[in-house]
Amino acid sequence: MHSKLEEILTKAFKKLDYEIEAKVIKSKENNVDFQCDNLFGLAKEYHKAPFMIGEEVVDEIKKMDDFSLYFKSVEVAKPGFINMCVSDRFINDSLRNLMDKDMLGATLEDKTIVVDYGGPNVAKPLHVGHLRTAIIGQAIYNILKFKGNKVIGDVHLGDIGTQMGQVIYAILRDFPNHDFETINFDLDYLNKVYPEISALCKEDEEVKAKCLEITKELQDGDPNYKILWQKICDISIKDIKRLYDYLNVHFDLWYGEAIAYKQFPEMMPFIEKQGIIKEDDGAKIIDVSEKDDKVQIPPLILQKSDGAYLYATSDLGTIWQREKDFHPDNIIYVVDARQSMHFVQVFRAAKKAHIYEGSLEHYGNGTVNGPDNKPYKTRDGGALKLESLIEDVKNEFISLREENKNMAKEDLDKIVNAIIKFADLQNDLTKNYIFDIKKFSEVNGKTGSYILYSYLRINKLLFESDSKLSENIYNEADRSLRLKLLEVSMVIDQAAKERKPHYIAGYLYELAVTANNFYEVNKMSEASENEKNDYNIILSYNNFVLKTLLELLGIEIPKAM
């Protein structure tokens, strides 16, 4: 519908010798469906009052032979808007056309895209800080894949950094005189010793130096440390997968920094040949500053003076590997916004080194905050484990109503998932937000529970029918729902283009509210046969849209709630 309206307006503008491609937006005014505000730009260019140009354009549109096919009314409003109210026939024709299309009418794309999301460190439990990167990244992955792209999701594990040296230090301390092959430990052990040794490194310089030495030797391929490293990875990754599976977050690749390190023998000589590496106190650096930088961009440290590699080098190795394996058009990173400077350095270095010529995009997410509007913490000030957050939400939802206590486990898990994800995804990913467990668990308001309840409530009314949608629109609630359904293609395209799932989450809530209003106004039991058939078609498509978009956000619908 938007594209047809823009086509009509553009034609009218050009017939009057105004060179512009019209843009149509949804109106927030009562009794106005759409608006065009191009008049202000034209007024500046053609030295005419916006209202005068608008009157010319409206007169031109009203001369159309098929004006009534598309419009009930078109008026110019001061200071310079073209207000449009579309015809019932245009709504119905557009809706029938949409129902016949694949992908809810979204435009087809055909790119190869790598999405880097998740990014947990091996040997450390997932905490609430890992939540956003995982579920936002999965939603972006789902949306881009839905539009026809070849999408590769990579968890990008931190599996060879300093935390591994710290855990290996603890193992050597706690299992002296053991053969490396026979040493056994479990997840509880890893969860206990990592914070212990991490804290010890801040107090004891000798321990810190030894842990860094172990990390360097592991990175250099020490065979005994590799044995312990593999055991740590096997135990930790199994638990990481368990929690991600619960959240319906999945990856095509379970690669980590260790894979990037394997690229260095090939990548480093290639970068050397580009003539961009400088030496600074024995370290190898790449100057990534540019003339028009408004803030100072530090050089990227490619290799330390002791030969050790850093996180930035492993990210370059990862880009090298992805280009070699997939030749992607885009590489998208969903990583905490606090790492923005790091990605500026890495992206610029990748371009200067000619490692990758495609699009590198970092979508930095804000933090999940507690009631104090600071990053969510436990009572003792530590990072809240993700598993603890899940349990807190589950317990809150169960406590809300007596019947929730007897809910099937599978349904309960889907509802908890929806509560957590929708609370997050309704926000622009760049913004921090407060996670209010009680508020987000309610089956009313802008919550995942409300969307699920709306779907299930309407689903009970639906019946099998071969009838076609008639030419009738019965009342304002009916008209509003049909118009809201016609927005879906544009919403998906916008979410994909900007890599922002909150457009879909916001639309889902608006659609659920509009559908519930339709439900309240139009009683199936009181409707005529024709009305009943039309209502069934509209509500069936409404639920098809709800279900499809929920799936794009990684949310599954329970059987009951």
C-alpha cells in the first residue's frame, strides 16, 4: 500500500514539474491514514509556500480517473502536509495481495552475511550481561535469513584468553603430580576457581605473571596445556549450549579465538607485505587514525613486545578466516557498546591491511539494568548468573496466579522465554533498559506474556473455511486491524535494514492491541454468516503474522496459558 501511494504522489509531483520521489508515512492524526511531508523540502527548492505546492498536488491527484479506487479523501493541511484517507476497496485489494505473498510481503535479499553474537568466555558461567548479545543477535540472524539471505551465525567463544591461563594455574595447583590425561574436574570446580584466581591475580603480582606466562605458552601450543584446555572447553561449552538452547539461541559455528590463532601464520606475513606495520618499544602496531577523527583513535596493537597476541589480533584473524571460508558481503557484530573503540580500530586495520573489503558493522548494545538503573548485579555486587535470572522470572510468573503452578513445563519454559526476550527486544538495542521482573511477567501491558495470550485467545475462535474475503469493512475496529496488518512488510524490511529487532517487537504489541480491540467490538457469536467468515479470515491472518514475527524474535507459542 505504501509503495502504491508513493507512486501516485510521485507521478503527481512530476506532472507539476517537481522533481522528487515522494515518501509516505503513517499518520498519527484521527481520521487520517497516511501523510506526505515532502512539501517542506520542495518549498525551499522552488521558493513557494508548502501549502501552495500541496494544493497543486492535491488538485492533480483528484483529477485521477480512478481516484475513488484509492482514496476516500486527500487534503492539504497547514503548514504543509498532504493528508490521505484510503478507500475500503484499496485496503481490501492490498490485503488480498499481501495474503498471497511469501515472506509477508518483505523484499527478497540475496547476500551472504556472518552474524557474530553471543561471545561468552569459556570457563566462566553465562551472566546477565550475555543476555542481550545472544537474543538480539539471534533475532537479527532470523530476520536476515527470513528475507532470503545466506546467514552464518558464529558464537565467537573467548577460548584462549587470560581466563584460560588462570584456570590452568588453578588446576596445576590443585592436582599436583597428576598425569594431564587423568586429571578430572567438573563445572562446579570451574565456576569456583575462576573467580578465585581472578581475584588473586589482582592481589599477587607473581600469580598474575605466572597466569600470563601459562596463557602465552598455551597460545604457543604447549601440548600439556592443550590437554587441559580441551577438557575445560568440553565441560564449559556443554553448559553454555544448555543455556543457549533454553533461550532458543543457536549458532551455525562454535568457533573461538583458538581458530583465529590458526590463521596467524598465513595472515601476519600478508599484513607485513602491506607496509602498514610500525614498531613501538618492540611491539607491532598499526596506525588507524584518520584526519577527520573528532576523538583520538589509538593505534591497534598487533603483537606485544614479548610476542604475545591480543584480542584485536584474534579479531583480525577471525575476519581473515571468514573471508577465506565464506566471502561474506557483510560481517555483523552484536557486541556490548562499550567495545565500540575496539571495533573502530579492528575495522580500520582490516581495511588498511586489505584483509576484507566488504561491510563490517558493529551494533553495540546497551546494558540490562536493575531497579537502580545500573547494570544488573547480585546482592553482593557480583554479576547475576543468567540461570539465576531465568529462575527468578519463572518463580515470579508462577507466583502471579494459582493456575500457573500447574502449567506444563514445556509451556512454562516458552512463556519465561517470551517474558525475557520481549522485555529486551522491545527496546532499541543501543539503549540501556531496566529489567522489572514483576512488570514484564504480567499478562497485560507491553509484555511477551500479553502477545502470547492475545494469540491464544484469538486462536480459540478460528475455524476452517474456504471462503474469500468480501468487499465489506464493517466498522472502525475492523478497518484499523486491516490497516495495521498492511504495515507488516515495511516493518520487517526496516528491522532488517537497520538491524533493529525492536521495530518488530513494537509492531507485535500494536498488532496485538488492535486485534484485541477488534475482538472486543466484533462478537463472533452475534455476527452474520458473511461477517463471521470475514472476521475469521482477518483474525487467521492476524495470528499467522503474530506467530511468524514471534518466531523471528526467537519466541515460541505455548499450547496454553
